[in-house]
Amino acid sequence: MVVERVGVSFEPDLLDKFDELIRRKGYTNRSEAIRDLIRKAIIEEDIKAGKEEVIGTITIVYDHDVGDVTNKLLHLQHHYHSRILSTTHIHMDEHMCLEVIVVRGKSNEIKKLADNMRALKGVKHGGLVITKTKA
């Protein structure tokens, strides 16, 4: 692999904070940390366009006793069945549930599904983590 060298200037305080961050994250050098940041930024911009094929997880925590949240979540999952690869349901206590839904599809569709799930009454928290399926 051919690599090109570039120079980057940092204010001393910023560089100190960056060095501390990459040390905590276990990077062995600044170059790899900077490459990872750039890769992440490129992936995020590609995903923002909405047409990228993505894979990831939707994680939600909800109170199954509130409204008809369980039924509504199942309805959404059946509506998006071609985008859902797997689900895991965990009973946290007598009322609270954690669900992890593994998804794959166009980023705009997956974001819409996650938004629709998070917006349901009874959902206390929801998160979406996605990445591109192709580099």
C-alpha cells in the first residue's frame, strides 16, 4: 500500500488533549488515530445522503405496560421485515424491556424505522448505530 505524508498543525493544548484521547483509546500513534477519524467522517457523510446501504443496530428501552407500545413495536418490525435481520429481547425487570434490532438497508429507511420506534409512547431511550456495508 502506498501512503502519502501530510503535515498537520495543532495548537499545543489541542494536541495535548488529542494525545491523551488516543492514549486512552489505545492507539499506538497519531497517524492511525487521525486516519480513523477521517474514515469515520467520510462514512458519516456518505450515510447522511440517505441512499447508502448500511448495517447496524437499533437499541431501545421501553416500558411494556405503557399504552400499546409492545404491539406498535411489533407492527413496525413486521412493516420493515425485509430490513430486520434479527431481534433480541431482554426483560430488564417486571416492566422494562431492552430490545436490540439488527438492521440492514438504505440509510434513510433505517433512520426512519429507528425514529419511528423512538417516538412511540413508552419508549424511554433509543439509539441507532450504523455503518456502511461497503467501504
